[in-house]
Amino acid sequence: MRIFFSFLIVVLLLGNFSAQTQKTTSAGGKIQTKSLIYGPISASKIKTLFFTKTGFQLPPKVASINTIARYTGYESSGAGNIYTWDFSNGFQISVITDAIADGKPNNDEVISLVNFNYGSLNYLELGNSIILNKSTLSSIQKLYPNQLVKFKKAQLPTYKMKTGSAYATFFFNEKNVITSFSIANYDLDLE
């Protein structure tokens, strides 16, 4: 399990969870459909599902995120299942569940990690004034004073914090602009 989480951190830090195109494929254990349209209803539901007034939360099950729209991608992996919601503007939500991978998607799977990416030069507000491709490290530090802890072994600036039972991780580029954001029920900063 530790190897899987170490691999996950490497994937996230290298940006390999970037937004996907509208390409449709289907092969053993993988399902992908066309991209979704991102609009005001999607934005509102994202804020409600993942953000509290002072922090973050994980929705309990895949079905919760399907209230935004049905997932566009699914992949069965050895340590859980990976679901993606790809939007036509380049925004992507990726989820890893705690389920034992059986090759079949299930709306009742419990979410252990959600990751937000926006594969565009434009910016996108998630909630709590966190804006992908626009918010800077200093603006996030002002939002959460004395709460951010720097990852020990990250190549690019990466910070984490805990609110309630959720761990939030902020991934920045070399210019200290946030490029990705994760919420998990465990600390991603494994040594």
C-alpha cells in the first residue's frame, strides 16, 4: 500500500493527472466517454461538495460527485479504482477510491482522494478563493495563516494542511502559482 501512495505522489507532483482530451476509448478495465460541459451549476456543486467555510471535505462516495455529472473515465488499479470527470474547458476531477479493484465501477465506493487540475492557460476558481492557475503561494498562505506545512521531498513547491479529517495538498509550479489541488483522508507527504 505504501508503494502505491508513493507512486501516487510522484504522479501528482509530475502533473501526470493533467486534464484529458475528448478522446473516447474503452479497453479492459478502462472506460472513458466524451468531456462534460463546465458551467455555473457544476461550479456551485463543487463548492458545496468539497469546501466548508473554513476548510475542506471529502464527499463520502463516488455517487456524490456524480450529482455534478457522471464520471467520464474509470480505471481499475491494484490499490483501488480511479474515476475521472473531464470537462470540455480542460478542468478535471480525479478520484481514487478505497475499493478493492474488481474491474467494475460502483457508485457506492468510498473516496479516499480527490484531485483537481485545470489543463488550460486560463484560471478556474474552485472555492474558498482557491483559483487554479492564478492563486499564488503567498495568497494561499494569507488564506490559511500558519497552517501550511511544506512537503519535505518535493521538487516543486508543495504544501499541505489538515482541516477536520481532510488533508489538503497544494501543488505549485516554479513561479509559485497553484496548478493542482488535492483533498484526501490521509497525508500525502510520505517519507
